[in-house]
Amino acid sequence: MHLILCSLLLLFIVWELYKRYFPIIGIHCKDVLKVDLTNIEVIDVRDYNISYKEVIESSINIPVAYLARYGYEIPDKKVHGVASSRLEKNVAIRILRRKGFRVSGYSIIDSRKFCRKYAVT
């Protein structure tokens, strides 16, 4: 019995680590400034105190902690996620996919870089 409980606990821990840290296959980093806004909605999942300092025009700001609750506010289009870290990006994309959205790409934005390739000017 003790071995079964330990195995279940280990399986739970591995699953939680997978959901947060394992990258999503098939979704690539793109420059948010080059996203075609005609058929893609930009979802900014950064926290409010970060996103108001670096506003992304024509994006919907729903922090990752509120995505599951306020996902109904996102139009039924392809989405492009904007996050401030890889962990935030992984969690947000998984939530959006679970809600039925087609995620076309993502951007990781902090105060210094876009996707490690695109410099902020």
C-alpha cells in the first residue's frame, strides 16, 4: 500500500512539472509586432503590473491566473500569446488549448528582449 501511494505521489509531481516546464511542441516564437491581426487575436497573459508599463496595441490582457475564468472574453479566432517567461507561456498555452483555442504562436517579452532574437527598440 505504501509503495502505491509513493508511486501516485511521484506521478503527480512529474505531471505537474511537465505541465509547467515542458515546452509545447509545434508552437513557435514569433515577433508580436509582425503578427497578422486580421485573423489572429493577441492575448497578453503577463501580469497587470507588467503589461501596463509595456502596452501591446490591440491585445487583450488577461493574466495567466485569470485565463481559465475569463477565457470567454477572447474572440473565437486563432490566438498569439504574449508572456513574460517560459513558465507563464507554457501554462497559458495549455489553458488556451484546453479551452479550444488554436494557438498560432507566442512571444516572450521582458524589458530586454523578444524571444531572445528580437531586440526592443
